[in-house]
Amino acid sequence: MKPYWMLAPALCLSLAGCLGGGVKSSEDPTPNQNAQTQQPAAPSQPAAPSQPASSPAAQQPAYPGGATTVHFALKSGNQPVACGSKLTSIGTSLANAQLTEGMIYVHDVALINDQGQEVPLQLDQKNQWQFLNLALLDFAGGSCKQPNVDDNQPLDGSNSDVVGSAPAGRYTGLSFKVGVPISAKNAQGKEIGLNHQPAHSPPHPILGVYWLMWEWQSGHRFMRVDLAPDGGVKRQDGKSDPKWAFHLGSTDCKPDRDIVGGYRCGKPNRFKVLFDRFNPQSDRVVLDIQSLFSGNDITRDDSADFGCKSNVTDAECQPIFDRLGLRLNESQPGANDGGQPLNDGRNARVFRLEKIAS
């Protein structure tokens, strides 16, 4: 068994002002009147059994605490991709396609210690891609966007890292959630609405990216991966579209003045990803496009949208939601379990770990 990881302390640990400082998100609507005082960052949510004293995890060197970066990548199989990349063998028709968009929000990034507890990564608040406990990963970069078109306001460059700090401890795993939480507490303990904030007055630039806004649900697209297959997307009625687009976000949203953020969504469509073994010095998290679209034919679509926009009546959404581990619609009328994760986040099908050098 290889030894586990240990990182050196780094600058950001001593700069408390650049960190999120114990931010805590809400996946469920939080009544304004019940806003609570900020809780200090602490291990929570046991995710795995504790390790016996004789186990390799118990024998690993302790992590002294400090700056920690979790690396992500967007790939198609083993091919690294960026804006305009030519992809092959996509979907059931093994189509060739071009990547036209690739962005995802993640939050509640946490290291898992040898007691199975999730220790939140305190995100660097000076990083332009991060706000409170939320980070925007933009794999395609600014070149895929068209400034001044439809009020697009691209952030410069691209981003594939989540940067923060972790306390000293013994860590063996990683967890994070996909999506924008309804709200999160700042360092002063104030509840800040996140998902349902207007693009023209966002609390932070990463929440004001116009093409990630979802006006029909008054929220954000959590994941956007758009592909342009060779020959376009065809319908039986002869219509076509150049792109097959996947947009994930909360649906069935209705205004509710009694909760922070002002909206309540029947189908949250947020989910957790958990790896029991993770070394941030040598591992990175890969979102695999080939795996994401493996159950869909991106050259054909006879449903409501060209692609999947998280619509429960769209037949194209079922395969891709299955891949994500999300329940597309209610298991039965009245169950209220639509948009909920199907498991605890282990055994992810579209995310995997790989060595950074690969």
C-alpha cells in the first residue's frame, strides 16, 4: 500500500482574510427568520467507518495544514479538451463533435479524514473563481464565449482548480457537490443567497455569468456541456440544430419570500461526488464527456429541446441523469424525490480520479 499524502503549510493559512472562514451552505430552503450564527469549520457528516489503529490510514503521516488545491480536468476518454476541441466516439452513434461549452459549479469541497469525517476546504476568497463555499470551473475558457453577444460577460481565462486551506489532520478522501447552493453563510455568519440571484446584481462575478443564468427557473445552470456534432442534430420532421446541449439546474422553482434566496425548487438537481481514496498532491478529478453522453445519440433528438435541459418530460434527460446518479422525476406521484441523488456519491460514473501526470 502506498503512503498517503502530506502537504507543507503555505502562505494562505496565515492570511485569514483571504479565506472563506467557515462558510456553510444550505441545500434546502432556510427561513430568513431562522438564520443562525456562523458555525466554525469543523469535521461533519461521517462518510466512512473510522480506521483501526493498525490500518495504513492510521499510520500515515499527519497533514500539517495549509494551502491545498484540488485539481479538476475535462476530458473525453483520455483526451484533454478545451474550447473547440474535436472529440470522437461520443454517444451511442460514436459521433464526432466539437466542444462549444464546458462549465460546472462545485461547492462544499471537503477532505475526508481517517475517521470518515468531511473537513471543509476553506476557499481562498481572493480567487476570482470562488465565492464563499462555491467555485466555478470553466474548462473551455474565454475563447468559447462571444463578449457583447446576449449580454455575455466572460471571465478572463479558464479555471480548473479549487484553491483553499485545510487544517492539520490525517486525510484519505475527497468529497464535493455539483451545483449552486440556495445560500451560504459568510465569515460573519450572514446568510447569503446564491442560486436565485439576478445576473445584473450578483453577490459575486461568478454568479453573474449570463450564459449560466437560467431565467426560466430564476436560477443558474450548474453544469453546461454543449457539443456541436458533425452534421448537426437532426429531427424526424427535418428540423435541425447545430448543437446538442446539456444544462443541469434546479427545476420546478417557485417564488417563496419566507426563505433565503426567495425561491423553492421541487427538483434541486444537486448531487454529491465522493472518493474514499484521494491524494491532492498526485490526483485530480476528471469529468469525462464520453461517459457523460454514453447513453445518448447527440446527432438525433425528437424531444422538446435539442439536448437535455433537465426537463422531466424530455426523454433525452433520463440516460444522462442516470449517469450522474440523479433521479430525474418522482419515483411515484407525491414522493417528492425528483431531483434527488440516487446514492451517497460513491461509485461516480462520469467523474473519476487520475494521476496528474497522466
